[in-house]
Amino acid sequence: MLGFGGAALTVVLIILIIFVVVVLVRSVRIIPQARAGVVERLGKYQRTLNPGLTILIPFVDRLLPLLDLREQVVSFPPQPVITEDNLVVSIDTVVYFQVTDPRAATYEIANYIQAVEQLTTTTLRNVVGGLNLEEALTSRDQINGQLRGVLDEATGRWGIRVSRVELKAIDPPLSIQDSMEKQMRAERDRRAAILTAEGTKQSAILTAEGERQSAILKAEGDAKAAILRADGESQAIQKVFDAIHKGNPTQKLLAYQYLQTLPKIATGSSNKLWIIPSEVGEALKGIGNVLGATTPDLAVPGESAGEHV
């Protein structure tokens, strides 16, 4: 009997120890950073737990699922919206929000994410419904601002703060997309044609300017070359003239040199006709006199030296 009683006592002690451990586990809770917990005591809101260690009364206090206090990003599926000009566009939205009051987010709304989605869809249809397609495509900042203002005001009593609303995409109907694509293609072609014409114009202007500068430089070069040639010929003539005068040539030498230059006049292929100056007669007469003086047997009686030649 004593052995049986000792075994029963041991079982009771084990059960008691397990109960104490369970109570301690249920009593001690650790709340992570950026989380918040709502405690209900006997089914009624008792307090909000902040990050850290906390003690609960077992079987009396109940800790609800923790709430994330960080900013959350929720992307909603595309929603069909009718514009002012009766066109159906598909709009994707992204909402950035944050839980600021865990008690209100727990008791004021059943599912705040679903509520934000429905409110965003309704507000989006109201805002875009007053705009035509072109205004809807070009007024994203205005739409975002209006959505944020309405959502932030409506969700404030839910303990939620909407920080930003973004429209990811606005997709018009396929027929409108084709028309817009054709319009953009025509606009790009027009701009390309304008740029091509402008480039051709600038190229022609630059080419003409280059040719004009080239002609000016060539003319200046020809003028300078002609001046240099004239100066060279002038200096050469002057040097020859000075050399002749310094050598004090006789009339006979001058006449002989004059006759040597005559054949050079007819050396060109374009010289069909050339005229002998009147001084040639005088030169020939002088040469005749010289020849007559040196070779008297070649002279013909009764003829002058000039007539003999």
C-alpha cells in the first residue's frame, strides 16, 4: 500500500510541475520590435503590449495575433474604370500604409487590408470618372494625390495612416492603344523628317561656306603667287639689266643675242603666227656689216648688207 501511495504522489507531483510550466509559458510573452499586441481580459480589451517582456494572467488574459507596425505595401489587381469619355481603362494601384493604432485596427475594422482595397477601388473610380482618357494618362500625380487624401481621411479612424498611393499602369482598350501607337509613330516620323531636313540644310550651308572659304583662299593664293612671280621676274630682269650694263656689251653682241631668241618664239605648238619686230632689221643690218667685214668674198656687188641677208 505504501508503495502504491508513493507512486501516486510522484504522478501528482509530475502533473503539478507540468501545470506550473504551462502556466509560466502562457504567462510570459516577448513582443518583438515593430510589433504590437492587444490583450483581452475575460473577453474585454485590457491593454496594448509594446515590444519587450510582459506577464499575462493565465486563463484570464488572452493575447490576440500581433500587428505589424512597419509600413506595408499592398498591390491590388487591375480594376476596370470608366473615364469621362466612356472608355474602359484598366488601372493597377499600389498603396503604402502603416498601422498607427493597434486597438483601432483590431476593433474598428474586421479586415483593414480588404477595406483599404475596396476603398481604393471606389475612390479611384470616382476620381478617374471625372477625367477623359488623355487627362487620366497625363495626370497621374494629381490622381495619386486625390487618392491619398481620401484614403488617409477614411482610414484614420481605423488606426491606419496611408502614406502614398501609386498608379502602376493605366491600360486603355486595345483599339485605343493601336490608334495611340499609330499617332506616336506618325509623330516620330514627322520629327525624323524635320531633323533630316534640318541636317541637310545645315550640311548644304556648311558645304557652301567651305567652298566659299576654299575659293577665297585659292584666289588669295593665286594672287600671292602672281605677285611673287612678278617680283621674281622683275628682279631677274633687273639683274640681267644690271649685268648687261656692267658688261658694257657692244651693238654686235646685242644683235647676235637678239637673233638667238627669235627661234624660241615659234617653239610653242600654239604659235601659228608670229611677228618680227622692226628692230630685227637693224639687228640683221648690224650682223651683215659684221659678216661683210670679216668675209668680203661673200658680199654681192651693188647690194647692201641688209639686202644680202
